[in-house]
Amino acid sequence: MSSYRYALFDLDGTLTDPGEGITRSVQYALAKFGITVENRRELYCFIGPPLHESFEVYYGFSREDAFRCVDAYREYYAVKGIFENKVYEGIGDCLAALKASGVMISLATSKPEIYAKQILEHFHLIEYFDAVAGSEMDGSRTKKAAVVERALMLLGNPDVRDCVMIGDREHDVLGGKAHGMDTIGVTFGYGSEDELQSAGATHIAHTPWEIVQFI
């Protein structure tokens, strides 16, 4: 019998590796503001947190200019970057195993829902999901706690003791903890084990199959 009946998954860095698409989109957006970044690895910090916050934190943009950067980012991302992406090995089997055991599965991502659904459909993962929760295109509901709240609502507001949030960054752990639920931090994404432990992750999974074992 499963320890948890509801699993909420982050997307970027947890189900898929979006490194190429996101960093190329950020390069494109920064270039619109006269900023050239040759090494895309320098932009991995943009994977996970809300985009407008990253433009503010890492490049000192005002809130207004940060949202202009997000608009520029989407010019590239919506056409090409969204599919410069790949599913982590073992994720399909992980989701299939959870579904077969009766676990209800929701996405909980700071990415706009419209993009998140496209990605799940493109990679044939949508069939495993009972709900898809993300942000709005206008920049609202980007905080992970707010996304988790929407996911819970879409799942019928279950008891949080039956729920677990799975993600690769501290934002995922903190978003789940904000609602009093357990969390699984994954180390195969873009956050470090130290980051996840410092945020207070209940469990640490090094592979997708370990996620199944914890749930």
C-alpha cells in the first residue's frame, strides 16, 4: 500500500531536462537588452524559479523590465525552446508505476499551464496526470506555494498528510512545506542535495525509481 495517495510533481528538472530550451530562451531575451551570455551553463539558475524573479535577482532588472524580459523569452520559447527538452530516463516507468498503484498525480509547476500541458502532451506523459497546475501567462500564481494550492484544489482538496510534493529545487520543497505536506527532493535535476536538505526535504531521491519507493 502506498504511503501517499497524491503525488505532486514539479516539471523542469524533475520530469524533464529543459536545460537547452530555457537557457537559449534566456539568451535570446537578454540579447534584446544588449546583454550577451556565451556560456549557457551560467543560465542554469533560471531553471526552476519564477522567470521574472530570476531576471530581477541575477541581472538587476526592475520588475517592469523583468516582465518585458519574460515577454522576450516567450518569443523564442513558445516557438522553439519549449521542445528543446527531454524526459529523464526512468520517468515514464515511475509515473506508470504510481498510476498502476492508484496514486493520483498532479503537475505543480511555476511554468504557465498552457506550456506545461503542451510539454506533457508532446512527450506522451499527459495520460498519467489527473490534474495540471501551473502559473498564468500574466505572471500571476508563479510562487510554488500558490501552484501547490491550485493543484490541491484540482485534486479535490485532499488531506495533505496523504500528499507529497516532488521537485529538484528548494522552491518545490518550500512550496510543499507551506501546505504542511511531505516532500521528495530529487538530485538528478538542477538543485543540489545540500540545497534540498537545507530546505527541509522529507526524502531525497537519486533516481526516478526511488521516488516510487518512497511513495
